[in-house]
Amino acid sequence: MRRHAASIYRSFADCETTVTLEAERFQLETHVTNLRISALILIILPLIADRPARAAAQFDVAAVNPSGANEPMSLRVTPGGMWFATGVTLRFLVTLAWRVRDDQVAGGPSWLDSERWDIAAKSESDPGMKDFQPMVRALLEDRFKLAVRETSRQGPIYELVRAKKGPRLETPKERDCTKDSDPPCGGFQFLERRHLIGKSVTMPVAAVALARILQQPVVDRTGIHGAWNMDVEWDPAQSDGPSIFTALEEQAGLRLEPGRGPVEVIVVDRAEKPTAN
């Protein structure tokens, strides 16, 4: 999997078209706050429909180095199977690979949140968006010697249900889903911490997007099948606009009901600092 970093970056430089995806993380213990979440949502949400049992695909080459970045963590995917992560922590990578929140990661080394890493990786197969999750898992197992176990605990959740007046979702049009659409098909874009836009998204995907915003698990109980366009805007401060709960009901015809249920937890049993290359 390893190759000299310089050769990797040279191969990436040939790509003229890049899609920049920047990630916002909530309540990072390292005091990194107010990051843009667009990238993380765009990368993670199209993966929700079918969760792979174990990482099968791998990057063909990867360079992992300590990061000197003082900017927010960021992710970038470019055509040709190229994947970049800048200034990311191991906790962040685990949440990305297992599609969980920060508080759903337990255990791990003392540097889980403090050490930051730059990663550049490439797959010759030019994988689709849904393939990156198992590939990141494989990279963590190989380079960080990561070993985890999955468990669950009872905790507070939200249930996503239909509002009394029924859903108010738009049927996607063919022009909504193109190669260059923003957000891409099956994903969400989160703007300024108050505007959620989804193109051709399923309700399980919407539940994950809302969970990341609310920092609490959201379970889809809508019974709504198929893919839909969704556009919800709210006022985080609730000073002159609706809360996300009110906006979701009024603008999308969906409601969030509090409850309790199993919450997935990823326990990090072992991790080692990777050798820089």
C-alpha cells in the first residue's frame, strides 16, 4: 500500500478537475469548532443505504504524514480515485469510516484527538462515493494498526416520522442529478449551520444528516420509500426564525420525536502512530 509520498502527489497533480469538500465537526474536544460540514455530509451520506460488513476494498497507494495544518480539517475527492484528508485526527477518521459521531467513539490512545494527520491516497479502480468508507477502514487498519469493536448502549434518540399533514417533499427531476450537481445525487449540503439541501436523498440518509446536526442518533420511522429532494432552513439562535424542529415540520412535513433506543459505540482497542512517508 505504501509508496513514496512525492510520487503520489505528482500523480495527483495531473488531475485538472477537483471537487473540494470541507468538513465541519461538532464539539471537538481539541477545541476545533465551527468547521464547515458540507464535505463530511456529502461524503458520508450516500453511504448509508447499505452498510458494508467489513472493509473489502483498499487504496492502491497511500501517504500518511503528521500534519502542520493550522486550518480546519478538510476532505477532498478528485476524479480518478484520489482522496485527500488534511489536518484530521484519528477520532475524525474513525467517525468517517464507521459513520458515527464523536461521542460514539470510545477508548483509544491519548493522542486520539490531539495528533493531526495529512493523508493522500489513490485507488486505480476509480471507486464510487460509497466505496470510500471501507477503503478508509482498510487504510486505518493498515497504517494505524487500528483495532475496534462495535457495541451499543441505551441512550436518547430522535425518531423521524411523518408530520400530521403529511410529507412535503419534492420529486427529483432528471436535471437535479448530474455529475456536477451541488450537492451531488444522494447527498446533502449543509450551509452556514442553518440550511440543509438534499438532492435525490432517501429518508435513512436524511436521518443521518439530522443526527450529525443534532448530535444525537436519529432513526427513520417515516415509512417513506424512494428518493426525494429536501430543502430546510432554520434559525439556530431562534431569534427571528424557526428552530430546526419547526422548520422540518413546516417545510418538509417531517417531525422529530424524542425517545430512547440503542446507540452504536465504536470502541478503539488498539491504535499506533503511523510511520511517516
